[in-house]
Amino acid sequence: MTDTTIINSTVIREPGRVRRWLADRHLLTKLGAACFLTILLLLLLTPLISPYDPAAQNLLQKLKWPSAQHWLGTDQFGRDVLSRVIHGGLFSVAVASITIILCAVIGIVIGAVSARKGGIVDEMLMRLVDLLIAFPDVVVAMFFIATLGPGPVTLIIALTAVGWTPFARMMRGLTLEVSSREFIEAAEALACSRWFIIWRHIIPNTLGPVFAMAFLRFGHKLITVGGLSFLGLGVQPPASDWGTMLADARNYMDRMPWLVIAPGLAIFITALSVTMIGKGLEFERNRERRESETT
């Protein structure tokens, strides 16, 4: 009887916890997450929902207006625009996601180590951050691509080379803030190693702001990937992404504007949705900070 009561009470309380968790989320977070999850679902189901082969050409159907057969029309080679938008999103979102994950991991480690080590190590790492952060992503990417050749791996390396610096700078400040708390002093009094304190106490207590920055930076990386592909420095034919589609359609935008609108709108909506998530998480963190200060 007691076990049943406990199980039933747990089952009854669980929906309340979910509702409270959702209620605590900022409106921007919920709207952005709903939009971005929908985009991810469409991209993951690409083989099932793509109506045509994105690389299949049919010159008899070139530059057709949107219709029931081709919802977004066809391009100058008769390829279905909707299929190309869906398939092109896989490359753009994948490169941006991998880049952001690598930037966050590298920045977290370097920022935490810099703050905990202090002294000459901290000074050297922060001067390196100041140096690299002055270089625009596009300039660095063009240098790497000119050296290593175009391709997704080169693009990820190039965007990661300087993309970790904002994370490192923020993580250093967060680490200094967390290091002044009592549980860190207690861990140091127990002779815990520096790495144990970083992995067990510092990083778990700083992930919230890191997630917020990651979502905010994701939109920037997505637009950078599109811009490099537009210049021909990203994915190479016959593959394509949103930036390549924009480059291919620029000569037809006066007659066939949807060739530009479709990939441009895809970049805009995706970047906007992740930016909304990041802003929402930022608002939630500021709200929690104000509540903790008042209490």
C-alpha cells in the first residue's frame, strides 16, 4: 500500500514539474525552440519528405513557377527548389552545429584553466584571446581555405580557429565568479585537485550562460557558412547548401525571385530561431540573478 501510494504520488507530481519547468521558460525560449526543433525535424526527415533528387536536372522544366508539382518551382537546370532547400539545410546546419560545439568545448577548457591557474598562464592565454578575437571569421576562413582547399572539414577548422575566443573570455569571468563561492573553498580545503574542481564544480555551475552564448553564436556561424558558400569557398558542386543556392540564383532574381527568397528565408528563420533561444536563456539568467539578489 505504501509503495503504491509513493508511485502514484510520483506519477501525479511529475506533470506538475513539467508544467512548472515550461512555465519558467521565457516566451522567446519557447518560441525559438519550437521553430528550431521543427526545422531540425524536417532536416532529419529529408530522405522521406524530399519530393525529388536535389541534383537531378531536367532542362525541359527549367525556371518553372511554383506549382502543385514543384511547390517552390525549379531553377535554371530544372532542379526542384524545395528539395534543394531541404537538402542544403543539412550541410549548413551541420557545419554550424559542429563548429559551435567545438568552439564551446575549447573555450570552456581554456577559460577555466586560465582563471584557475592565474599568473603568467592567465596573462598569456588572455593576450592570445585578445589577438585572435581581432581577426574576423571570414578572413581567417578564407586563409585556411586558400591553404587547405575548400570543403566542410576546412570550413569547420577555419571557423573554430578563432570562434572559441568569446567562449574562453566569458568562461574565465564565470570561473572567477564561481571560484569565490563557499563550496569551492571547501573543495580546496579538502585538497581536491585543480582539474577535479574544474570538471566537478566549475563547469557544471557555468553551463547556463555557455548555452545562451552558444545559441546566440550559432546564428552568426550559420550566416558565415552561407556567406562563404556564396563566395564559392564552402560546399563544392554537385552538392549544395543555402549559400550556394543564393549564388546560383543571383542572375535570375529579377525574373525568378523565389530562387533567392527560398534559401534566404531558410537562413533567416533558422538564425532567428536559435537567436531567440539564446536571448530567452539570457533573460532567464538575468531574472534568476535579480531574484537571488533580492532574497
